[in-house]
Amino acid sequence: MVSKAVILAAGSASRMQKNLEKYISNADELSAVKKGEKMAARFGNFPFLDYQILNLVNAGLKKVSLVLKPEDTFFTSHYDMHGILLFPEINITYSFQDDPDGTAHAVLAAGRFVEEGRFLVLNGDNNYSVESIKMLLNAPENCSSMVAFDTSGFSERVREKLQTFAVVEISDGKLSKIIEKSQDPENHQTRDMLFTVENRRVRVVDRILTSMNLWCFTPQMIDLCRNVKRHEPRKPGKPGEFELTDAVDLLMSKGGDVLVYYGCENILDLTNAGDIEIVGKSIRNTLTDKILDLEKRYKCL
């Protein structure tokens, strides 16, 4: 049974900075987000990251490591002070990227935390449902797996960002190709049988499926992240990074399988400052049970 999760939370939040003061007035919160800790943005009085840790708790995870930059003090202070009272069911620790250099580099930073056994990897600036997380927890132990999300379940705001996501191609329920930032995602629609809850199969026809970085890996992934080559620059003037998708490609090139589970839900995505308003509205409208749960937990402080 999977008991560990690695949350990637060490980004620079560069796209979050424009017009940030329009959406955040609290000085401590604003300072943290400006430094790159965008998951410090509060919704219903709680940091965005609290919602994801709550989902990990409710899915049955026992340990989580937040991959941070050494200067990211908001969450180390927050969870060192309150973590054991807020989330007594899960042990919260930290892994540090001294020089954040891509998602594969971030996973490698958590190598000591992972040690042995399968582990989840997920983005800190997204929010995934308990149901999607549980699908991966129940995946076969001898291979890696992922959730591919049907874009028809996304909000209009998230669908507008589709060309910034990774579209996936699938064959016989297994990942066959990852297309990063496809300019023609419609050309990569899926027709296949995918895994779903309790490892049942569901037929998916003519759907665009994306990776939102919700994975379950075997320990082999740490070595693959260590050996992956730096990706070519995706933007002029910026160096390439060590990308997790390249490590997954390396896994498949060595004969490893990645089972694909089907998800269809609105993934909350915190990329730009304008997302704060959209995410806040979505949380108020659809995650009231999470707000109530967090309110009860915060009363213990």
C-alpha cells in the first residue's frame, strides 16, 4: 500500500506576480507568494496547500514531503508550528531544492524521503480529489501509474490553458506518449480502455486527456530522475530544466509500463494572480465540506 506522497512546491511563481496586490491584501501572505510560495494564498482563511494535504489524509496517506526552496519559510513555519495539530494523521516533512531546476530535479530532492516502496508525486499548485488519489493507491505494485484527466471536466478557465499542459496518448490502458504544450491538442484525442476506480476499465472515446502531474512511481523513478538529461530550452533566453516527463519517457524506453487511470473533474489550478479569484469561487461553491473540516481542525490550535 502506498503511504508516501511528494508535493512539488518549489517553483518561482513568476507568472503569479502580475497584479498580485489586487487579490491578496494580507502582508504575510503577500510576502510569501511574492517569494514563490504561491500555495500560501488563502481560501476560506486557509492556505491553498492545506486543502491538498487534507485530501491526502482522507485518501489514507501517512507521510508527505513538501519539496521547497531553502528560503521558503512560510510553510516550514506553518507546519512546524501547527502541522501535528491540524493533521495528526500524516507526518509532514520537507525536502529542499537548493537550486530548483525542473520537476525531475524536485523529485530527486525527495530521494531520501522516498527510500523504498511506491510513492505519489503531485503538484502543489493544483488540487486533486480524494477519488483520483485513491485510484493510484490501489494500482498494481509492480509498475508506475498516473491519472489522465479528461479536459471536458475542466472549468472554462482551466481549458483556456490547455496548450500549456501535457497531452497524453494511450495504448491498451498504458501511457505511450507525452506531448508537452501541444499547439494542436485535438490531434491527440484518446480512444482506449482506461483503468478507473477499483481497477475497473472504462472506454474513453475521442477525448483529450492531459497529465496534471498526479503520478504513482516505483523507487526506480529516483534513479531515472538522477540520470535524465537536461531538456532543451522551451523559451528563448531561458535554460532547459530536468523534466519529470523526460524521466517517464526514459522509464518507458527501458520497457517500464505506466498504467493510466481516467479522471474527469475540475482541477483547481493556481498559476496566475487572476486564478486566485476563480479558485476561491470554486472552493466556496464545491468544497464546502473541506472548508468545514479545516475549520474544525483549526479550532484545535
